[in-house]
Amino acid sequence: MKLLLVEDNKHLANDMQAFLADSGYIVECVSNLSEALDKISIYDYDLIILDLGLPDGNGLTLLEYLKAKNRASGVLIVTAKDAIEDKVKGLELGADDYVTKPFHQAELIARVKSIIRRKNFKGNNQLTVGELTADLSANEILVNGHSLTLTRKEYDLLLYFMYNKNKVITKESIAEHLWGDDIDQVDHFDFIYNHVKNVRKKIAKADGFSCIKSVYGMGYKMIE
């Protein structure tokens, strides 16, 4: 899962980024509205954590942009205690939830997980595609009830396929989703093939159906 953190308080941003990364998320961080708009105009994010009080404008502008472009990213807004009007306006513009400063790390991660469940898993902790079942609460994926032994990247890759089932996913989008926008500097995507191959082998070893299909010249597609 790839997140964008929009926060101008450097100390808080560093703490949040480290905690979210330790929880298994790819986290990119910007400190102002201009940089945030540049990011979301180019890249897709599963979730945006958005401080509304930014040095070059109100974070509500970013929400307006997302709404105008019909973008599907989840949004968790971060507000001050007395910013009632901003909370209401943010929710009206499509934000999924808000957290009020100061907050505990446990509260932040709970709200992040809740939004991702609603966006990608229809509010459930489990997602089933054919013989595969992803259990978000346990961070595991099962084939016919048997848990797969996956690396973190393999888990994220398979989860990405599952909530994009029956869609063609390009190698570029897979690389960006799993490694962030720094992947733009890579000349080729052979490592994607290796990760997909390893996931296929592990599914087959568990007597599962080979549900990840190659789409020539484009990428991959998970079928049920």
C-alpha cells in the first residue's frame, strides 16, 4: 500500500513516516500544498494523509482537486482541535475520516487501516478471489485455507492483484505501487517478473490455481 503524507511539521512528519513504514506501508512525504498537487497529478496513492494547515495554502484545495478529477485515493485529514469548520468542509469534499492533533500512533494506524478496508475491501478484513483469501488483520494470504509464506513485497504484490482483480496492471504501476516514485529512475522491470514468478510458484506449491496471467506487452491480470 502506498501513502502520501502531506505535513509541514518536519518532526511530526518524520515520526509519522517512520511509524507507517514500520507498519509495512510505502510512504512518500511532502511539506506543502504545491508539492502535494504535483505528486497526485502524476502518481496514484491508496491513501493521502493530509494536514489542512499548510504554509502555502489550505489542504482543502487538494481535496477539491481530487474531487474534480474523480480520483479514488482515500483521504485522512489532520486538523487542529478547534478546526470544526475545516473538518466538516473536508468531509463534504470527500475526505474519508479525520484525526485531531495531538494523536497517538495507534489511533493513526487504526484510521488508516479502516479507510483502506472501506476503499479496497468493502469494509471487510478479508478479501477472497477464487482460491485466495487475504486476511488484513493477520497480514496473511491463504490458498484453500493454507497460509502462504510470503516476503513483504510478495504479500503486497499479491494483495495489489487481488483488489485489482480482472484488471490489466502494468509493470510500471506495480513498481510504483510497491517501491514509490523513486522507481522512475529504473531502466527496466525485470525484478517485477521475478516477484511474480515467485508468487506463482508459492501458489502452485500450495496446490492453487495459477490465477496471475501475463498480458503480452502490457503487464499482468489476476483472474478468478
